Amino acid sequence: MPGPEQIHMTADFSLWAQIEPEAEVLQFAVIRDGVKIGKGTRICSHVYVDKDVRIGKWCKIKNHVFLCEGVRIQDQVFIGPGATFLNDPSPHAYQKSGPPYPITRVECRATIGARAVIFPGLTIGTGATVGANATVLADVPPGETVVGVWKGKREEKDGIQGRLKLRADVTEVHEKAQPKPDRSDVEAMTVRTLRRRLKNAEISIPSRAKKAKLVELYFQYLQDAHGR
């Protein structure tokens, strides 16, 4: 039996759960049947640990964490406030299916940031870091740091390549959509406008150039720009 100094009087600790020496469960935590808590682990207030969860040694589980059935946590793991583990890939209000749920593993010395969401059946590798508010949809390799929506390295790289290709496609469409220069539009510009635009285009203007010369220079510039 655990000592009274290990479990706070307000915690709901099942008689069929196990806790090793130097571990502690703080205020209003819920520890259900079959849970095993390793030596030196600290379960902070308002944590919910579902049935048959395994937590290793010297872990720190911060406030309002939800550990669902099927979670396996190894030693020296940190889980930040409000992090949530899921165990049902297709949840419904009522369904006949139930346990066994997919096993989700958090390996030694991993860190999971505040309010992160871990989908079922994944492995967070040794020494990996999951950023705050991240959504983890694929395994995290050992030592990796992930943020945002993590779908795995291959998908992430494909996503970057896809965005670069999309940008190139959009640029190509934009260039094709540019109308050909119309000389009459250039001739309708004032001398002041022509000089300003030629200056912005870094085109040298002959001294005392007449409007016809300015029109010729700017129209040639537009044709060259459209042909590039």
C-alpha cells in the first residue's frame, strides 16, 4: 500500500493501481484501475490517468494532462500542462467496439509540450521533443523536434516541394496572363509619367529627349519585360 505522503487526500486513486516509492500524486488527480506509476514520478493536480496506463520512473506529468488507455510512458519523460493522448481513431458517442486500444509509446527522456495532442498508436522516440500546441499524426523519430501539425518527415518534405511547385505554377500563370504591351497606351502617357517610369526602370534618358523618344524607350522596355 502507498504511504499517505504519496497520494494527496483529494486524489481519486484506485485500490487496483500501483505506485512505487518516492512517487507522488497531487490534488484532484484521477488514477484508475491497473495503472502503474514508477519510482520518483510526479503526477500533478487534475491529471486523468485511464485504466492500465504505464508510467516509468522519474517522470513529470503536469497539470490537466489526459493519459488514455493504451499509453505507455518510459523513464524521465516530461509531459506539459494540458497535453492530451487519444486512443480511438474513430470515436463515436456509442459503439460496441472497445479495448484493446492501440498502444501509444513515449520513450525515455522525451518531452511533450503544453496542450499537445498525440494521436493513437504512435511512438514518440527517445529524447524527442513535441512543441506546445502541436498535433502529432505520425511517429516522431528519436531526438527529433516537431511543432505544428506533424505528419512525418516524408510528408513534410513533400509538402515543401508541393508549395514550391505551386508557387512556380502561379508565377507561370501570372506571367502568361500579362497582356502584350500596347503602344497606344504608352503614347497616351504624359511626358512626366514617361520620365518617372523610365527612371524607376533605371533606363537612361537622353537630355532634351522629346516625347516620341520617351515613348520609344518605354515601349521597348515593356516589350523586353514581357518577353522575359
